[in-house]
Amino acid sequence: MEATALAYLAAGLGIGMAAFGTGIGMGFMVGKTVEGRARQPEASRDLMTTMIIGIAFIEALALYALVISFLLTFK
């Protein structure tokens, strides 16, 4: 295989795995937040704030993978 083909393959697999991992992480986080809100409705605001901050950090990982995939693709 040529080096360019391997770079394209690595870019595709990298962003695919990153999207899969972040999707799993976000789903787990949102599920646990909904459970927490059901158990303690008075803590709803704190749980929502923490969840949104956590989702922003998780999404940043997917964006880093996207940037690396672009670097591999357009090199």
C-alpha cells in the first residue's frame, strides 16, 4: 500500500473511533445525569451545569481527532 492510502485509512479509522468513543461517553454521562435528576430533583440545576461542562470536554476530544484526521488527509 502507498503511504497516502495508509494516511487516508488512518484518518478515517481515527475519526471513526473517536466519534464512537465520544458517543458512548456522552450517552453514559447523559444517562447518569437523568438518573440523578430523577432521584434528586432539587439538584437538577447543578447536575445540568456539570453535565454540560463534561460534554464540552468530551466533544473537545472528538474535535482534536478531527483536526488530526485533517492533518493526515491533507498532508
